[in-house]
Amino acid sequence: MPATTASKTATAKIPAAKAKAADTDANANADINASEMIDARIAQLDDWRGRTLARIRQLMKDAVPGVEETWKWRGTPVWERHGQICTGETYKEVVKMTFAKGAKLDDPAKLFNSSLDGNARRAIDIRQGEVIDEKALKALFKAAAALNEASAKPRAKASAKPSA
């Protein structure tokens, strides 16, 4: 996976302490912008996991223009479009992307390598030094967004009331 780094000027504005604080109480940080929290997490990691998370984020933005970044579950970056597309979890040994509706997605490149037994979720664990098929990952992002859009409840159209 090509290495990319988060802009130091963008991340320097948000102290790593804020990202750590959000880990403990998301409601207390409701006023903090999710994109800024993701910037802070990337800067806080400052290793292969931060570079990997930054690359995943860029691929998501390329694949699903206008994707919404959210910050949930005490410090987990989440990308959404008409519902959750996937998370960007970071652990000591892996960066994990969990797709909420992954079991319903075709995965011809066999990127899903974790959480394979459930009826809904599927995940991709990336370990240090692993290279991911970026074209296939972007296709998964697009497919997940399309699935969300297709299953979104249509908005009721306002109907004109006949005049009496």
C-alpha cells in the first residue's frame, strides 16, 4: 500500500489529547468535528497504522465522493452514506475495516479476511507491511454505498390535497 501521511498542519490543530478524550466519552465531545478527530487519530498513531488509516480514508473519499465521516463508539472513525459503509478501527497489530453489511457484498478479490462467520458484517484486517488491492477496496466501498442507497427508505413525496 503506498504510504501517505496526514498533513502536519491539519493535524497539529487538534491535540492528540482530544482524540484520547473522545475515546472515553463521545457525548462530551459532540461539539468536536469528526473529520478533525480522525485527523487527530492519524497524527496520534504516527506509525504504519496512521499511514494505513490515512490511505483508507483517501480511498474512501475517492470512491464515495461526499461520504460522511463520523466518530462513534468511544473513538472509532466511521464512514457513512445512507447508513454505515465501514469503520476504521486501529489496534496494536491490525487496522480493521468492518463493513456493516459486508455479508451482502460481492468480494471477488477476497479482501474480506475477518468476521467471516456472521450473517451481516465482514471485515478486512490489514497488518503491517501488507499491501491491499486498492482498486478492489474502492469497488467494495462503492458497492457498500450503493447497497445502503438501495435499501434506504424512500422519502414520502408530499401530495397535494384537493381543495374543497
